[in-house]
Amino acid sequence: MLDREGFRPNVGIILANSRNEVFWGKRIREHSWQFPQGGIKKGETPEQAMFRELHEETGLLPEHVRILGRTRDWLRYEVPKQWIRREWRHTYKGQKQIWFLLRMVGRDSDVSLRATEKPEFDAWRWSDYWVPLDAVIEFKRGVYEQALTELARYLFLHPADRKPRWTVEPISEVTS
């Protein structure tokens, strides 16, 4: 399902724990880290798609999280042509996403990367909210920065804490 401009509707999820650290998943058999995300199916609202993707990618259920906020508008990124299937190259441009900020109210042990038959992550970790984005595939970095910046107001009371600090050391990962 593409819009008139060639963008596929999608949701992105920033999941924060009680220390305002965010969940990062490592793509299976890759060295790239990302937030949970996925397409919106026909007839689904962005919120329904978000809860479905959250479960598919992390095993978490609605009772494990609380919605703190979402982006006002769609955030878009274009996928480089070499990453697009040949048969889609004349119609598909990339993704348009509504991003949700969630507060984890469950426990770390509620996370299950093997909740579905097709897991997308093989490791996960909590990282500082403003962790450097260089582990994210390059063409998505701008959208990640936009989403983190727009949604920071729901987590941080002091305006200075809402600005990116890109000098945080990575923390160890948890495998499941």
C-alpha cells in the first residue's frame, strides 16, 4: 500500500524505560541497530499497527507499555534505489512514518525477541536517549533524529535535556 508519492505508511517505536533509556534492537545477522518499526496494514490505524509491530519485534503487549506521545505528522525517508526491488523502482520511494514514544511499565524479562516465527532482532540493549545514531543505517538517520527531537518533550522537563548529546559510550547488549 503506497501513497500517491510512492511512500509506504509505517510506524516507528521509541520505547523508553524508567531511566529514559531507549530500546535498540540489532537486526538479525547484521551489525545495524534500530528501533522497532513496521508497515501499517490495510484497515489498521497507526496505533493498532504500533501495538502489532511492538509484539512482533519485542514480544511486548499493550499492558507492558504506556503511550507518552506521537509525532504530529508523517516523517519520511527515501530508500536508495539499489535497495529497492527492481519491479518497484518506478513506484516505491521509501517510508512515511508516525513515531510513537512509549514508556515501558513491564519488566526487562517481558521482552522476547522470539515471540513470533520471523524474529527481526537477535539482540537488544537499553541506551541513553541521545545515543549516537551512527549504528543506524545512513538513510534512516535523519528521521531518527527528527523523531527523537520531537518526542523528547514528553520525557524531559528541562529544555536543555531535550537537545541531542551525541557523545555517549555504548552499553553492553542483551541477547535472547
